[in-house]
Amino acid sequence: MKQYSSFEEIDRDLKILKLQTQIDKEEIKLTIEEVKDSLSPIRVVGNAVGAIMQKAIVLKAVAKIFGVKRVVTSSK
């Protein structure tokens, strides 16, 4: 436990703690806003479409590299 020799030291540490608390609150607010933005419907749909397109490109590239051809069957 820290021992203080004057009220000025106590006041100084209290001010520092108050400022640290304010900084922490602002960081929490920013984090909440970032989470809200990342969960917005437009962003979620955009991420999903991007992931699907990325997988389609990878599958196409793999198919091209290994010479895999798509087989289409028709039933008559």
C-alpha cells in the first residue's frame, strides 16, 4: 500500500485515477460503436457475399490447376 506524505500527493493520484477512468469509459464507448458497425445488416451481408465470392474464386482456381471439369448430366 502506498503511503502519502501530503494531501497534494493524494489529490494528484486521485486526479490521475479520475482521468484513467474517463479514458476507460471513452474506450468502452468506441468499442461499442465498432461492434455496432461490424454487426450492421449491410456489413454482415457484404462480408457474407465477399466470403462466398472468395471461395468461388478459390474453387475455380483449384479446378483449373488440377484440371477438374464440371460434369453436367441431362435427363431425358
